[in-house]
Amino acid sequence: MSTDNSDLRENKRNVMLVFIGLMVTMLLASLDQTIFSTALPTIVGELNGVDHMLWVTTAYILATTIVMPVYGKLGDLVGRKGLFIAAIGLFIAGSVIGGLAGDMGWLIAGRAVQGLGGGGLMILSQAIIADVVPARERGKYMGVMGGVFALSSIAGPLLGGWFTEGIGWRWAFWMNLPLGGLAILAAVLFLRLPKIENRKPRLDVAGMILLAIASTCLVLVTTWGGNTYEWDSLIIISLIVGGVLSAVAFVFVERRAVEPIMPLHLFAERNFNLTTIAGLIIGIAMFGALAYIPTYLQMVTGVNATQAGYLMIPMLAALLVSSIGSGILITKYGRYKWMPILGTLIVAVSLVLLSTMTPDMEIWVLCSYLAIMGFGLGLAMQVLVLVVQNTFPASEVGTATASNNYFREIGASLGSAIVGSLFVARLTDLLAERMPGTAGSPETDTNSFTPTMVKELPGPVKDIVVGAYNDSLTPVFLYMTPLILVAAVLLCFVKEVPLATTIVQEGMTPIDTTAAPVGDTPVGARAVDVDSVDADSVSGGKTPGGEAPAIR
């Protein structure tokens, strides 16, 4: 008994060490999506590249989106440890390129290389947790992961501003080197995963290329449309046509591929479809709101960029509480379906409340509305990933997780584009309408306003501009509310499959944890009597009802 207890303590200690390493890498990847938002004006000024400013962010998001499904599939085929270390290495290499960049071309290249590694860090971290922790115990870990994403969305802009105003923006790159080195060391020393049987995987190269083209077209449309180019311009129309054609071709290729990068049978599972669509909708609402709330705070309330970041902290705190709390409840009781349903309903309430904002509203009231949104998002986001992972056998966890995250990333791009287009169009119209003197060139005047300039405007003119900003953004939150309610309705049809309490790996060498040395034992794995397990379960087969078996 004492030996069993000591082994259990050792396993828990190893899981925690692995988890800490995963959190560091996830924080690195997610921080780099937001850390340059406050530093960009200084960076492009130093490197003489204002006309290429958009690509500093777009290059990272685009590379991350493209490689997510690739890492997910390759991890299932060849194992995740080597890929994980390679992804960290790519991320560090991109940081070195960016830190040494002498012009915008090198800076953008560094961001792209960072994205190629960052996409793997986010996906592989979530999949590795599924490798080492049974689904029933996974809730508390996934909750903390959700908190990491929330932390990065607030800490990124704050860190970017702090580096820019202090030791220099290049330290936004240099800080990744020691942290990345620690992550690699942790992976080498503590990350022990189930072994994949030796085989030669047949990579779905055509599927990878077509998905990359479709993703590129979609991200560029959402980034450029209505900003760099008009929606009816030849470039935007060509990108839309190219995206649709490549997506259709991708479906045909996947139907025939031996090892498809995004297997179509994933979409035969009700739980996968419902949670993926809900995740995409939540991505639209979350990133659509978060992208413009800081701008609203600066323009309407008069705070500076750093203060606007601090005012987002209530949302972060509420998200952390609900995300971690929901994970603990899942681990304790094993029930999870109600959480994303309630979470999406709370997000809908927060959107309605945000649509009532006025320029003279107390800041603490506005922050409380953001906290309500954060609480709802924390209940929903990571639980959806857990549902997806519990729907498929262990051999497809990476592929399923990557596919789910891919569509959430697409939702984030769509959300920013949709909200941005509606906001800018309405703002331009309102300024032209309320300030007749700007009717001749509304776009120029709209672009010329900065928070500092607005604060220095004469009282009557300032009131008009502030009112226009308020009346341009608040209706958009109300427009998104029905979309979130659709997600809540869809989640009502999710089937609550009991969470697995053991890990059975298909195509992996069974390991007797009582006999193998500690160095060869997968962290968190339990001894499985292969003869007592249903053959279909071990082979990844389905139960008669069509659900993936949950082995307990």
C-alpha cells in the first residue's frame, strides 16, 4: 500500500512539473498574439514601416492558424514530445530573428516563424494534457489553461507598453529565450508520453496545402476587408473566390486521403459539430468585443492605453475564477454539460449590458459588465475542448483538438473583422452627420482622431466625437447577442458522455506501470489490463450508439 501511495505521489508530482512547463509555453504563444498591440507605433516608427504595420500581427495569426491542424495530426501519427520541442525551438528562432530585425521585412519574417512554433505550442499543450491526465481529472487543468489565455489577452498589451516605454520593444522578443529554454528543459526531463508504434505515416500534403490556402484567404479577407481594401475591390473578391474554391477542393482531397489532416469523420460526431460551432461563435463574440473595448475606453472615458489595460483586469479576474472553478467542479462531480450553456447565456447578458453603455457611465459599472462577460467565457471555453477530447479515442485527440481550435481561431478573425467593419462604417457616418464640416472627407477625419487629440478638443466638438464613438460601438454588442443565443441552444443538444477515468492509447505500446522504471513510465498513465478491455475500445472503434468509448 505504501509503495502504491508513493507511486501515486510521484505521478502527481511529475504531472504538475509537466503542467507547469506546458503553461509557460502556452503563455509564450498566447502573449505574442497581443504583446505588440501597444508597441507597434514605436516599432514601425523606428523601422520606417508604417505601411506594413498590419503584417506584424497578421503574420503571426496567419502562421498560427495554418499550422494548428498540421501539428494536431502529426502529433497523433508520430508522437508529440519531439514535435513539442521542435515547436519551442521554432518559436525561439523567430524571437531571435525579430529581436535582431533591422527592418520591417525581417521583423515580419520573425513574427511568421514565431507563429509556426506558437501554433504548435497551443495545440500540443492541450493534447499532451490528454495524453497524461484522464478526462475526469482533466477539468482542473483545462480550467487553468483557459486562465492562461485570459491572462495573456490583458498582460500582453501591458507588457508591450512597459517594454516600449522602458528597456525597449526588442525585449518582447528577448524574454522568450530564457523562458523557451526552460520549457525545453522541462520537456526533456519530465515529459514522458505513451510510445507510438514505429510506422511510416503517409502525410496528407495536398490537404495541408489546400487548408493553408483557404486559411490564408480567409485571414487576409478578414484583415484587409474594409480597411486596406474596399469589400468590393478585386483583391478581396479574388481572395473570397480563392478561399471557397480551395475549401471545396480540400473536402474532396480529405475524402480520399489515407491520413487526412482533418478527417471528415470528425464531423459525423454530434458533440464535435455542436461544440466546434459554439466555439467559433464564442470566438467571434469574445475577440470582436475585446478588440475594440480598449479603444472605447480611451476615446470615451479619456484614459490612456496602460490604464485601459488595467480596466480590463476585472474581466480577467472573473474569467480566472470561473475557468478554474468549473474545472474543479468537473473533476469532483464529473458533470459538465450545464457549464457552457450557462456560460454562453451569461455572455449574452453581458453583451446586452455593454450595449447600454453611455459616455457618462461610471467606469466601475462598465468594468462590472466586462467581469460578467469574463465569468461567462470562463465557464464555456475550455469545457468545449474537454468535450471534444472525450468524444474521440486517444489516437485522435490531437487531430480533434487542433480542428476545434482551428475553427475558434477562424471565429476570432471573423469577430475582429465583423465588429471592426460595423464600427468603422457607423463611426464614419455618425461623424459626417453630426459634424457637417467633415462631410467632405469623413474617412480622413475619422482616422485622424487619437485619444490625446480628442481630450484637447473644445467641449462641444469633444462631446460629438465621444458620442459618435459610443453610438458606433454599443449597437454592435446587441447585434452579436442573437448569435451567442444560437450557441447556447446548440449546446443544449450536446450529449453528456461520462468522462473517462483512465487512458487507453490506440496503436501505442501497453505499459505496465508496476514493472517499468520511472523514466519509462508515461506520466499519469495507469496500468491497463489489455485482456479485460473491449477490443473495439482499444482499436478506437465506436459503440453501437456511435459514440466514442469512454473507458473508465
